[in-house]
Amino acid sequence: MVRWGIIGCGDVTEVKSGPAFNKVAGFSLDMVMRRDAAKAEDYARRHQVPRWTSDADQLINDPAIDAVYIATPPSSHLPYALKVAAAGKPAYVEKPMAMSHAECLEMTEAFEKAGLPLFVAYYRRSLPRFETVRHWIGEGRIGTVRHLHWGLTRSGDREIKPDNWRVDPAIAGAGYFADLACHGLDLFAHLLGDLGQVGGVAANQQGRYAAEDAVSACWRFASGATGSGFWNFAAQGTMDEVTILGEKGRIEFSVFENVPLKLITAAGEETLSVPHPVNIQQAHIENIRRHLAGEAKFPALGREAAKVSAVMDQIVGGYYR
């Protein structure tokens, strides 16, 4: 039994990840930490977690905790990860992995030196819907891939709370771009190979917070295909559309929304619904178990996961500006 502890039991751990640790065979969630002791106790009570604390060091160094899930905002990933590596325990870190590619490499090297795995929560690499897209590409259903394009928008009228850390560059880096775009960019690398020759522009169009709210970029995949994208959080309405163009057809899907996959060729249009699971990180956490058991390599280990931070650094010119 691998006994897990969570540092930072906020929103992401309520449904997406936290409950999955008790659903994967051989795993259990035994302790949670939050700086607000009352909130830590409340989380533990609601999720039937035996122990809670407001002291991260206590959780990291507890001999009854075997592995640590770091689910805090990005600015604290590096210091917590280094402490977990020093304690001789594997870690699972939320995305984006850190505040910069340099921080990602520092984390990765600490775990490699300790001979420990560093798992990163780019869980779209483990979701069945995106494995279907990967199989379609691998089977040559659209022929050689020529280009991928992703457009993501969110309304500029969305509520901006004073304590919203996602738009504070000192805590989260490049705002909603860093928070959301990393998912898709990492997924695209999984589907089509590493992203290189990256260029981009970023701007703050609405001036409602310090981070960028409009970003666009282009790149070339290791496969030879080209790629482009834009992410705008000051526009009307919501859009999340990916198109992969091939010499014989195209694939259309959404990175975040539960919409059917579309395969369009000269033979016609095929749609396939592959809904996200309730606990969307469960398949990824199952892959952690398989890695620890020596059954299969985890798809988003530290060094691989760090690559998307290098891409985002190139697009926006580094998180700290």
C-alpha cells in the first residue's frame, strides 16, 4: 500500500484528483495539508482522510506517508518538491510544473539525483478520448499530419476575484495562459512530437489584472507538422476548438469540453463520444501505480513534462517579467 499525502487541498483536489487516490488499487490517501487548519480539517472530514495538518513539513517528513501530491499554486512547486526529494519520497506535482523551465529542470534533477520518480499532472496523456485521437493518427486515418491549430477563448466578463492567484504573475506566471494552455501544448507534444521553432506574442488587452490575457503562437513539431494557436481571455463567449489537418482528412476535438471527437475524410464524417471520467485524473494516477509497480513507464515524468514550460517560456518571454 502506497500511503499518499496532499499538500494544498484546494479546488483541484475536490473531484478531479483527491478521491482517485482511494480508488486506485494499492493507493490510499492518508493525510492532507492546508495552511488554513480549519479548511484542512474540513477537507479531511468530508473525504474520510484519517489525518490532517497545517504544516507542510510535518506531512512531508511523516514516516507513515510514502508519497506526496503537491497541489498548490505554481510558485510553491519548486520549494515543496525539493523538500519531498530530500525526504526520499516520490512526488506528483500539479501543472504547470513550475514557474519556468529552469525551475522544472531543478526539480527534475533533484529527483533524478535521489533516484526517485517525479510525476506531473498532465493527465490528458492518460485520458481515453485523447488516446483515441493518438490511435487515429497512428493508424494513418488522416494520412500525414500537416498542421494543428487550437483556438481557446474565455469571456473578459468572467468574475475576477481579488484573491484569484491564477492572474497574479508572482504566483502563477502567465495567468490563464499558463494555467490552461499548458494542458493542450503538452497533449499536442504527446500526439505529434516535441514543439520546436517556437515563437509568440503576448499582451494585456483589458487591463483587469497584471498577467497576459491575449497570447498567440506558432511552432513546428518534431514530426514535421506545423502548429499554431491563440488564447484570448478578453473575448466574448467561450471557444475551445482543435483541428488536426492531414493530407487525407482532419480530426476535430476540444481540449477541455466533453464534446464528441470528429474524424472527417473523403469517406464521410465519423463522430465518437468519449466522456471524461468523474475523477478526471484517475487514469493518470493509475499510471503512477503502474510505474511504481514496474508495469509501464509513466507518460509525464519530470523531464518530459518540463518541455512544455520551455515552450511557454518562449511564447511569453519567461514567466517573470
